[in-house]
Amino acid sequence: MKRTGFAILTLLSLGVAGYALVVYGFLPLGAALHPEMRATYESQRFGIYAHVFAASFALLLGPFQFSSRLRARHPDWHRWSGRLYLGFGVLLGGLAGLYMAFHAWGGPVARLGFGGLALAWLYTGWRAYRSIRARETAAHRRWMVRNFALAFGAVTLRLWLPGSLFAGAPFEIAYPLVAWLCWVPNLVVAELVFNRRPHG
Ligand code: HEM
């Protein structure tokens, strides 16, 4: 069950990161989006590309950081991948995400939702970094769990949004709501499921 859960989480993360890299790497900007979002992205090309490419990197690398086998067998891989995850994925992806939050579709509720997510992502990344520099491994693990739960918001957003549209919510209601739903419950699950027991 634990292995199956981990495999599902990894596949979903790789799937969304792959989607983002292919769509933003090869298709015209905003091809698959609401026309107003496309217009915003056209005027914020640097912000959206920096965000999508850096944040996708975090989503690609993140799941493997939790594999104890990989950490034990290849500690250098864990270290370098962690530096890339935090220094490129979270830092650049989070700062560009924060910038894009000011331009997000869906008005102030959506903007505050994405802005809160960006700040929480940057903050938890900073705490994870500080704790490992101080050799506090248990604290590092807890902050990384929170940090990746927030990165996983990119996956849960793409589950909540079609789910709410399917349930009959109009897009202009669903989108701002999902800007919060995609990450607040993730943090709760991270604390209740993955951070409850002390780990080394
Ligand atoms: C965890 C912190 C994150 C924050 C704060 C954040 C924030 C944002 C914001 C504000 C937008 C613009 C939304 C709009 O215009 O309405 C956006 C779009 C986008 N983000 Fe993120 N994001 C985060 C994580 C990620 C991750 C990990 C990925 C990895 C795939 C990602 C991929 C995308 C993509 C592909 C878009 C363009 C919309 C689409 O094509 O679906 N984001 N993000």
C-alpha cells in the first residue's frame, strides 16, 4: 500500500511535469487555456516560462528525494538533486509563481490563493534548507514533506478543477476556489499522514 501510494504520487507528479514541459516547450503559448489567460501569458512571457520550467523541475525531482533506498545508495545524487530542487525549482519557480499570482485569472480570491501558495512554498523551502545546513535531519524531512505537498498542488489543481466543473460549478467560481483547494488540504494531509510519526 505504501509502495503503491508512492508509485501513484510519483506517476502523477511526472505526468503533470511532463504535460507542462511538452505543452510549454512545443505548443504556442497558452494554446490549451482560457483566452483571457492566454492574453495574460502573452504579456508575461518571461514570468510564465520561468515559472513553468523551473517548477516542473521540482515536480520531476521531488518524489525521488523521499526514496530512502536512493538516499542510502547514492547520497550524492540526493544532495545534488536537492540543491537543484530547492535552488532552481522552488526558488525560481516560486518567485515567478509569486509574480504570476499578481496576474492570475479569477480576481482577488484566486490571486491571494496562488500568492499564499507561493509564499508557503518559498518559506518551507527555506526552512528545509536551513535545517539541513544545521544537520537537523528530522526537521529537514518534515519541511521537505510540507514543501513537496505544496509542489503537488500542481497535480491536485488539475484534479480539483475538472472535478468541480464536472460537479457543475461554473469556471469563474471553480477557478478561484481551486486556487486554495489545490494546496491547503495538501498541507493538512502532509501533517496528518506523513509528519505524524517522528522519523530520523
Ligand atoms: C507550488 C507553487 C506554485 C505556485 C505559487 C504557482 C502559481 C501559478 C500561477 C499564479 C499561475 C498562473 C495562473 C493564472 O494565470 O491564473 C500558474 C500557472 C501554471 N503553473 Fe504554477 N504554481 C506553482 C507550482 C507549479 C508546479 C510545481 C508546476 C509544475 C508543473 C506548475 C505549472 C504551472 C503551469 C503549467 C501553469 C500554466 C497553466 C496551465 O497551463 O495549466 N506550477 N502557476
